[in-house]
Amino acid sequence: MAGLFEKQAATYADARPSYPKEWFAKLASLTAHHTLAWDAGTGNGQAAVSIAEHYEQVIATDVSEAQLNHAFPHPKVRYVHTPLSTPEPDLVSILGGEGSVDLVTVAQAVHWFDLSRFYSLVNRVLRKPGGVIAVWGYNYNMGHLEDVMKRLFETTIPYWDPRAWYAFDRYRTLPFPFQGIGFGSEGDPFCLDLEQDMTFDGFLRMLKSWSAVTTAMEQGVDLLSQEVVKELEAEWGGSSVVRRLRYEAFMLAGTPKLENSRCS
């Protein structure tokens, strides 16, 4: 995952939407304790700093050091670079040990993870009972830009990592081996909406933050050529126009499944 977002880290930091504070208040209400939260794949920390309003400490990890270099500072958030080579016992230690974490969150990133390894770690560090994991993502609803965006997206298809399709499918096919708690479960994500006012320059930065756009550029293909940008700007209505974009968000939340007891 790290390589997909290293080069556009600065662009990613200021081009992605913020999440409603109500989300984090709701998630906090679902955990039995509020001592420690872990924000995995934290990127620029936009989720971590909101989680910190509800927990004594947040450990925010990412495999991308470049992303962490653009993270928002917060006195209750500790950012930790965790390369893919970090052994699981070391990760457990970084996160405070077995059964130490009250809430695990992953914002717009879990589809890039080695899910088997990640879920194994989550089951080790989540408090039992009372711990909660919540993962979410979002897609873009371009409204009046639908036609031109459809054409643009079709040009990006060869350059997406296959794991991105979990997000395009709104996590409906994402493995999620946890017990549902009424906020989305495996195969049945909870739907939410995000809105953001954006200038055309901000919109263009958002497009440049797509991993497929960066991958294509590395292969010598400019998906956002001057001609494409001019077409997008014309559909937008001009560079000075501010538009409200709607994102279609989706969430899965759960708690570790209790092992069935067996009679001997």
C-alpha cells in the first residue's frame, strides 16, 4: 500500500473530505471503555484527531512515512511508522499489548491491507468484551459531472490495483469476520453521506490523489492532460465556481466473535 500513496502524500492531505464529528461520537458510544484507540492506515491523521476527542490516547499507524510527514499534530495522538516488514509481536507491543485497544478504525484504507494479517492483529489487541472495529470508505457522486467523470474513470481502470474494487463495490464483498453491532456488517454495509464544498482547484487535487492517476503517470500516461482538465473545468462551470460535492460513504463495524464453548 505504501508505494501507492507515497508520491502524492501532500496532495492527499488537502484533497480528501473530512468526516462528520457525529460519526466518532457514535462509535465512541459503542465501546465499553475510552482509554485507547488505534487508527490504522491513518494517512494524514484526519480520522485520528477526531477520535482523540473521545479517547485518552490514539495510536495512529501507517506504512507510509511520507503520509505521516503530513499528519495533523494532536497532543493525544501518537503517530507511528509501521513498515510492512514489522513483525506482528512488535505491532502488538506498539499497540499496548493483548486486549488493550477499545476502538480500531480504518478510514478509506482497509481494502489495501493484507486482511488476514490485519484481522488477526485486531483480534489480538481489541478488548474483549467491549472492543469495536469500524472500517469505512467512500465513492464520489459527481452529479452534473457524471458523463465526463464516467469517461475519465474508464481511462483509469487499467491502472487501479485490484484491491480498489472492494471500495468501488462499497465494501459489500469485503471480508469482515466480526459480529455486527448495528452499524454495518459483512455483506451489508451501513450507508452514509458526506458533503464538501470544493473549488475546481481542490477538485483537481482530489483527482490527482487517485492512486491510478499516479500509477498511470509512472507508466508515462497522463490521465489528466491539459485537454482533459479543460473539459472538466468547462463542465464544472469555471475555476472560480465553488460546488458542493456529495460522497457516498459506507461503513462496517463489529466486535470480535466469541468462540463457541464446547463440552468435553
